[in-house]
Amino acid sequence: MTLPTTMRFVDLPSFGAPDVMTFATGPVPSPKAGEILVKVQAAGINRPDVAQRQGTYPAPKDASPVLGLEIAGEVVAVGEGVNEFKLGDPVCALANGGGYAEYCVVPAGQALPFPKGYDAVKAAALPETFFTVWANLFQMAGLTEGESVLIHGGSSGIGTTAIQLAKAFGAEVYVTAGSKDKCDACETLGAKRAINYREDDFATVIKAETGGKGVDVILDMIGASYFEKNIASLAKDGCLSIIAFLGGAVAEKVNLGPIMVKRLTITGSTMRPRTADEKRAIRDELVAEVWPLLEAGEIAPVIHDVIDFDKVADGHRLMETSGHIGKIVMRVS
């Protein structure tokens, strides 16, 4: 296969609003040992992309500075030592950067086959949210069958994924969302109760719904402004898993007593700094545990909108409004 030497990509000459993004031409990257080169057919737009564009989420030193953390497309080159993929394989992948481009290099251990019956757009909606939810909700927080979970931001890409996975693995699901339409969508996906945080206090509702017991796990992307209410909403031996700080990163004058009395665990992580081996371990569990559910149609990514590559700024504006339900995907080629 003869590859072009140059490609189009979304450039970020400065930080700022969506319009700072421009298109540029640069060299097609070459895969190193353990990597694959993917001709990108579709790419997801995610909040970390918005944060990187704004200058608050820098790329790791060894990663591409180009935006984009999840892609789907065709393998067009393989690096030394890669045996699990071959030329022509359709894959989706969690990228360390560089996804907003016509070609993207990713570690082979972060790539997954398309679920049977999936096209590139549908497959591109999987990696970022499924890696994040699986690692934080199941591996770290240990959610298991028969437990209860509260998922904040239930209508987001993370939220719609978490609802379906938690429900599929036998948990009772509660969520927060910001409108009736979003709450209805969450309940359709499997939430027992969706709480409109603009109208109701979620801690009060959780207390009533659980008979005062609280939930076993909370998946939180809000941070400081929800911290005390999250602690109040957890059952004994519960776990708070923090994955973002949309409501601030510094919680002041917090009463630590309930953490000790209820033997709570507080954990948190971001995906991007994890090692290649850590990400491969998540990938392997997803293929074994989750891909069969996708192929059986028991769960599926929720896609709000599909935009053209040239409309990337529109995708970022939509993300910033929080008016979407589910994922925003960009068709690249």
C-alpha cells in the first residue's frame, strides 16, 4: 500500500475559542515499534479536546500536540512487533493525541476491532467513554451486580455509556441531568430515576429513593461543588470516583467526619497519563466483557450528531453548550 506523504489535520496555533482551530498540512506520521497507523474515517469530539483547545489540558510530552483522543478507521501500516492487527483491519482506538487528522498513530494495545455490524462513525463513539467508564466505575470503584450507582452528567457521552454498562452488569442506576428531555433519555437507557438537578436536590432524592441508605458508588465529573452532597449520598463502604472538575477542583471547609464514619473510599483518575500497559489491560477487558454486549445489541453508543471534518469548530461549540445527549462524532474521510 502506497501512502501519501502529507495529510490534513486540525492545527491549534493558539489557545482560545473554537475559531482558533485551523486546518494545516503536515507529514503523515510513521508507526514506531508497537504502534499502528490508522487512516482516520471518523473521530470523536470530547471534553478533554475542548480543555486542550482552551489551554487547560496539555498533551503529554511524548504525545502528538494535535487534538483528538478517539478514532476509527483502517490500519494502513504496522510498526515492529505488532502481530494483533494487519493492513486493512477496521479498528477504533483510544489515541494519545492526533485524532483530528487524516492519519493517526496509536499504540496497538489501545486499538480494538469494530464490533460486528458497526461502521466507522459508530465505532468512533466508543473508545474514550468506554475506556473511562470501565476503568473508573468497574476497575477502580468496583461496581458489581446488585449494587447501586449515582452517575452525574447522565446525558453526556460518559453518562450514557455508564448508564448502559452499569445496568447491563446488574446495578441499580440513578443519574443527574439538566433538563426533562435529558432525564427522559437517561431513564430510557436504563436509569431507575433521573434527577433534574435544576429542580431537585440530588442528595435529598437519593436519600428518599434508597430509604436513607445511600448508593454504593458515585461517578462524578463535577468535583468540588458536589463533594459534600456526594459524601452524604454514599452508603457505608461506598466509593466516590471523580473523573473531572466541571464544578471546581478545590473543596473548602469540608467535613471529613462522614468519610471515616461510613468507611468511604474516594478515588479519581484521568485516562491520558496512564501507561500503555495500563491502557492495554483496560482494552483487553473491554474486548472480553463489553464487546459481546455491543455485538448483541444489548448496549450501543448514543450519538447526538455527526459533523463534517471542516465543521470541527461547530462540534466544539455544541460540546460547550452541553445541549447534546450522548456523543458528537466527526466524519473525517
